[in-house]
Amino acid sequence: MNAAFQHIRDWVFDLDNTLYPARALYDEIGERMTAFIARAAGASTDEALFLREHYFHEYGATIVGLVRHHGIDAREFLAYVHDADLSVLTPDPELRDLIAALPGRRIVFTNGGGGHAERVLKRLQLDDLIEGVFDIEHAELAPKPQRESYDRLIQVRGVRPDRAILVEDTLRNLEPAHAMGFVTALVGPVHPDPRPAYVDHWADEVKTILRVALGL
Ligand SMILES: [Mg+2]
């Protein structure tokens, strides 16, 4: 192991655009969200699209605004919108080998819900390597980067932040984690310059971070 990662016992991964490229699913999930909101809120497609984006920016997750302002059932919404065609996803054997080589627990921490993470992990053939999924339903609808989301993860999963890493493609989600003591790793194309102090490691993709961590 690389010395900077030797103390890590809990490997906490975001899901979408961290463990797989989610672009292939986003259009379909987005359309399902808009259709659900239009139907449930009695809105036009344009209004529904506006609400979807407005609540996402306002609350960090569209569902939070839908529950608060429209009384929409979160379980029903999350199950419906995430029922996307996963046949476009392909397993990555190299990623699987790297995750399998990590010492300690691997946890997926996502703002998704409705069984999305479990289905995607199964499709990616990573499900047997992940000890648990902690999604927005487990977090009682507190999305990252709200502090409550991390607090609930820590409490429910028994994560010790000073022995954990969070690997994420969304920059803003790393800030509270770092403040709580997590090592942080940013993956993906977003590389702010200068690098914020709350980003400990960064790379174009998760496999690069894991190779560095494993000293490969
Ligand atoms: Mg993500």
C-alpha cells in the first residue's frame, strides 16, 4: 500500500460517474423524473423540467423539494425514476480486480435511491465486493453535501472518518467529508485550479486512484 492510504479501513465510493460513466443513463432517468413530476404536480413538461432543476440546485436532490412542496411520495418517485435500462452498462474487470484488492470495507454512498445502486452494482458485477449501499433513502432524504447525510452514514455504517476515504466525482461533496476527517479523492474531468485544500488526491478516473493507493 501507498503510505498515504495505509490507515484506510473504509473505502467509501460515490456511484454515478465515479464507479461507472453514468451519462448513458442520465437522459432516461432525467426524462422519467420530468414525466413523473408533470403527472404528480399537474405541471406541463416545461414546468416540470424547471422544478426538477430548481429543486436540484436548491436542495441538492430534486426529491427533497418534491416532498417539501408537493407532498410527493419519495419511495414511489425514486423507484420510478431509477427504473432505467441498464443493458447499456458493461462490467470493467480491471476495476473489479482493483476494488477486490482493497483492504477493509467498501461502501457505496450515493444520492440515488429506489434500488438504483444495488441494480447498477449487480450489472457492473461489483455487488459481491461492496459491503453496503448507503443511499438517499438510508440518509432519510438528506443528500450529500448536507452534513446530516455524512453523519447518518457514519452512525449507521459505523464509519470512522479518520480511517476512511471518500472517492467522488462531485467536488462539493468532498468538502464536508474532508472537514470530518475523511481522506478525499476527486475523480473525473473536473480539476479546479488551484486545487482546493479539501481535495487530497485527484485523477481522471477511479482506477488511477486505486492503483496509486495500492502502490501498483
Ligand atoms: Mg457522482
